[in-house]
Amino acid sequence: MKKGDKITVVGEKGLVTSALMRRLGKHGLNNVVLLTPLESGLTDQHVVHKLFYEEKPEYVFLTSAMSGGIAANNSYPADFIYQNLQAQTNVIDAAYRHGVQRMLYLGSSCMYPKDCPQPMKEEYLFSGKLEPTSESYATAKIAGMIMCQSYNRQYGTNFIRAIPADLYGPEDDFESEDSHVMPALLRKIHIAKKEKRNAVTIWGTGLPRREFLHADDLADACIFLIDNYFRTEEINIGFGEDTTIKDLAMVIKRVVDFEGELVYDPAKPDGAPRKLLDSSRIRDMGWAPQIGLEEGIRQTYQWYLDHHQEKGTGFQL
């Protein structure tokens, strides 16, 4: 990509799209339009084709129409599969029919089987059953991956299929009960400190292991891939290390400076036991993440303090 190229970022407003907009601007790529599902009507095929006809993007970054944590996936499986299938189907087809040069489609690490060998290599996709709590979202994301692959094979499009690790960073969803584990824990422990509580109860055993990638690192990787990746295989984007939920909570406790106890509720779901991506393919190309976990958590917590007012505890994590 070069300055002046027309770029469209598609996805729900927040963590990933805001990181992409920031990073594109940092690279001097300012001819960018953001299309969000609610504001742009991405589930309507005619609306999407009209938007692509008017904007004529040369490059597209397609994220998710709807995403969330375990509670959200459990509560709204129909919404997750419908919103993502409808929006991504319309955007992928429009990208082909309106001559987009290159598109990057973001999948999700939950597309890998629940009991996948670790670290998860790209060739392990479709090799086993999905984690039930995220099955609807994962199925939608898998459909998008296969759709991009199919358009590449039949029409010769240049659609990259990337799979990121669990993400966190500024402009994440901190206010909803449906948020991901990182922002949910940050806010929950922050509120416990503010209210001088003696303990915080966290969903699950704390034993599952997760890999966390800062959204700014993901955005850099996406731009890197658009410019440098010309193979047809899927490609992972990970941090390279994972951590238990217990260890993550301890880091957050230290960052927030909470002095109380962390208590775990094993009656609540854990999700997949481990999710660590094998990111050797992108690392061999010369890309690597730059933001360490504790540094990224401190940045994210500071952003939360600067931008949010407490509206009650809310979380059941």
C-alpha cells in the first residue's frame, strides 16, 4: 500500500478497527473509510454493494461484525452466527465484484479444535470438534475463511486469511457483561480496589492458558501482511507465549494495585484448555510483536482510567 490508496476497514467499532485506523494513519495511509455493521447496514447485500460502488476501495481489512467473551457466546449464539455470516458474506463478495486489489480477512483462534495440539499450526484447522461455548462464532469465522479461499481459487482474488491470538488494548469493551477476559478482569479488579473489597471472584478454575496479543501489534501485522504475504495458506498472528488465567489475573492485580484476594469459581465454564498459536510462518517473514504483556496491560489500564466512568460492577467473570 502507498499514500493515497483507498482503504476500507470493516468491522464492529472498537478494539481492532480503532487499532487499524491508528496504525494506518501512523504509516501515512489516511485515505481510509470505516464501515461498521450497525451504522453501515453490512447485513444488507444491496447496501454493501452500494457502499463499495461509491467508495471504490483498493484495499480492505475485514474484521468481525460481532464478537465477545464466553458469556456473550453462551448468551447470543444466534446473533453471533447470523451477524458475522451475513456481513462477511456481503463484504467478501463485494470485494471481488468491485475489483478490490487485496483484502485481509481476520479469523479467530477459536476456529481451532478444542483439543488441538499446541502450539496450533495452521494445518490443524478443521481437524477436530470446536469448543462448544464459541461454536457459533467459530463456525461463522470458518465459513469466511473458506469463502475467501474459494474466491481465490475460482476468481483469482488476493484475499489473505489471518488468524490472530486473543486480543486486548485501548477501546476494548470494558462496560459490558459480554466483554472478553482481559477487559473484564481489568475493570472488575479496578472496581474491587475502588470499593475496597477483600476479594474478587473470577469465572472458572483459572487454569486455562491463553495467548494475548496487543491490538496495535495485530494492526501492524495486518499492514505487514497486506504488503508482503502472497501465499494462499492461512497465517497465524500471535504473541508467541501464553499464560494461565490465574497468572494473567495476578499481573492485572499488580498493575491495578489491588490488595485483596482472587477467588475462582470452578462451577463456571473455562472454555478451551489452551490456545497458543504457532506463529512461525509470519515470524520467518520478519514480523514480531513489540508490546510485552505487562506493558500492554499498563497501557490498556491507563486508557481505561482516562476514558471510562464507573457505572456499577456489571461483570460475572
